[in-house]
Amino acid sequence: MRNYRYSKKAGAVQDNLFQAEEAPIQQQANLSMPVPGTALMRQAQNVLLEEQARASAPAPMQSSAMVPTTRAETLVVPRGGFGVGALHGGLDARLEPGWQSMFFYTVREGQRVLVTDRNGRSTIVEGPKRVFSWGKRIEAMAHYVAHPGDFLILRFRDGRQEHLPGPAHAWMDPREHVSIQKEEAVQIAAKEAVVVYSEADGKVSRRVVHGPETFVPGPGEWLHEFSWHGPAPGGNTLAKVPGALNFQKLWMMPDQMYHDVADVRTADDAVLTIRLMLFFELLDIETMLATTHDPIGDFVNAATSDVVDFVAKKTFDAFKSSTDRLNDLETYPQLAARAKQCGYRMDKVVYRGYGAPPALQRLHDEATENRVRLQLERATEQQAQELEDFKLDRGLARGAKERQRQAEEQAHQLAMAKTRHADELAQREAQVFAKRAAREADAVLDARFRGERDRLQREHLAELAKLGVDLTKVLTAGAPDRVIELRGSDGSHVHVDGK
């Protein structure tokens, strides 16, 4: 009988997900019946015992017209009892299909029984119904249910097999069925895939089913079981052992794993352990199936070969000075070539450090300690010198700023003095201009006044002349303003009256 159970986890290494107390082997879906002694089994057994005790006790007579009822001895209960395995194997949890009176058997609604007469002829009776049970054997039919995400496996007595994807249900008919079993469908997420084999007409074919999908295998189909290198049991996720990673679903997303290359010897016989982290991605499933049965093991071997080839050519000191090259993918040609050959792409390799034997590690630690101490002393002295230089630089900068401030202050005072002098000159020029303008205005007014006076006097004299007045007498009648005396040698003199 083919096993249709599958691993729920995909085929990713996922070193960081494994804890110390759990093995890295992928867990399978547990679809077996619970062992006796569980709470569900005890509860179902107690119910059956109560039903049997109730059936063996005589029913009390309440009236002569009432026919006493008793449980039918011909009722056959399925193995395990009703309700046992209701959550396992898809068996329905209904406790009893009906009840028995003296001559009749009543089938509950939603239940089925198989009624067999004395001639061995069997018929299926579906409730609600009441059948005559005298001389007949009544056998309860088990009911199996598959919910979404599950499917029922129906195996017939003629060798046929049928799969019913959920939601579905089926009644166990012993005349046709050998067994009915519920299994989980394969939940394939995005970026996941399974490899399915099909057998028909004596030939086996293979196909790849990609997610997202709920895959229900058909009769004659089964999933490919992968068994790869994986983290060793016991919590050491860095050591990879064969067959530790078992699964059925392939992971098409980028993945990574830790890998330690132990006991690598340098050119001067120093034994080291090189710690790496590999990043890769599955690109072609068909190529992977055709070229390898364990790509993780191939990656481990190829990476080990590249590291040994890199370290063996260098001394310990030369190795320490060139560890940066271990982060370059070009340092791992065999790893990259093998990954491409297997349908993978090696994205990058990260160097995580190295480990050494205790003696070499002790010497290296002492040398490192001395080197670090000298570096600290040098850094301390350098910081002290830098502090003195900083103080001197700040003092010089402060003096330069002070001198610049004084120069700016003097320049400001000089500019203020120039501004005040310019203002005083402007004020003086304004006063001179004002006085000159005032004198010019006075002169203009005085000239205008004298001209007006002369005009009035002329008009007055003209009026007097019109009146026949002797202007000479009028003009000389008054006292002269100025007398000019001319004296000659003969004693004569002339007085001239004029302005």
C-alpha cells in the first residue's frame, strides 16, 4: 500500500531555525490512530460501556400496552467504536446509528446501516427509517469525511482505488471497500514545487508541480522523497551529515547554509578551520534531478576543495593578510561550476572567520594582545599629542579672531569719524550756502527797493515839473548830504554838492 503522507516543510536548509533539542529531519504529518490511554479513547470507551450496561438492563414496565425495548444484539459496531478516531483517519464522530426494539430497528436521520437477512443478502438502509429486524443482522456503516485540504482514499475489493478531494464524504461498504482512509493534500506555496511520479500501463513518468496549489495525488501517483545533507542531530547546525534533511517540497527561493571546513593545513603546517556561509538559489529542477541526488553534499565537497586549494598555498601570515579574498566568489571556481551544473546559482560566499588549534590560538592571542596593547598605547599618545595640537591651534585661532575683531573695531571707528567729518562739512557748506543766498536775496531786495524809490521820486519830480515847479530849487532846498570843496592857488574855492 503506497504511502501518501508528506513532509509539511519545504527543502530548505534553514540552519538558523533548528534548535538544540530538535532534529533537523523534517517532521511528517501524523495521521495514525491515537494510542490507547488517551483522553479521547477513554471517553469513547466509557460511552460504549455505559451503552452496553444500559442495553443489558431490562427496561421498566410502565403499562401493559407498552412493549419493553432492549438493545439489539445483532447490531455490529465498527472496530474501535463510534467516535474513536473522529479526528483521525476521517471517521465521523456519531456515537450510534439508531436503536433497537423487540422486532424493529430505527435508523437515525443521517445514518446508514447494512441489513443482512438469513440468506446472506445485504441491503443499505438510510435513515430516518424503521426496519423489521427479526432474524436479520444489522451492521453500522462507518462514515468518513474529508474537509478542504484533505482527500479520501477508497480502496475497492476489485483492486481499484479512488481519491476524493475534500470537501467530500463516503460510507464504508464492506461489500465493495477494503478500506477508507483520509490523508492531507499537499499544500504547495508560492516558490515551492514537488516532483510527482505517475505509473500507468507499466510505465512511470515524472512531472514537476509548482505552487501555489493544493495538490491531491491520483491513484498510482507518489511524490519524490529527497534525502540531502543537513544539520547534524544534537543541535550542531554547522556540521552537515548525509540523510539528515528529508522532505518532498523543493524551495525555489534563495537559501543559505553555514559550512565549516575543518582541518585545513597551511603551507607552514598551521591547522585551521575556515567558517563560511553559502548563499544559493534553485533555478532548474529538471537539471537538478538529472545531475545530482544531493546538491547540498555537492556544495559542501566543492567548497571544501576550493578552500583547501586556497589555504594550502599560503603561510599562516599570508593567509591572514588575504582573508578578504574568501568573500570573493571567484575564489570558489569548483563550487560555482558544480552549482551551475546542478541547476543552482551560487549567489555569494561569506567568510565568517577561522579557528585554530589551542597552542596556535594561544600564541596568536598573545601576539594579538601585545599588538592591541601597543596600538592602544600609540593611540593614547597620539590622542595626547593631538590634544596639545588642538589646544595650540585653538589658541592661535583665538588670537587671530581677537586681532581681527580689534581691526574691525578700529575700522568701524575710523569709518564713524569719517562719517561725522563728512556730516560737519556738509553742515558748514549748507550754512555758507544759506548765508550767501540770504545776502543775494537782500541785495536783490535792496536793488529792487532803490529802483522802486527812484521810480517814485522820478514820478514825483515829473508831476512837479508838470506843475511848473523849479526842480533845481526843490532838489537844492535841503541840506546837502556831502560837500566837496575845491581850493585853488589863487585863494578861490568851489563847493560841489553831490552824492
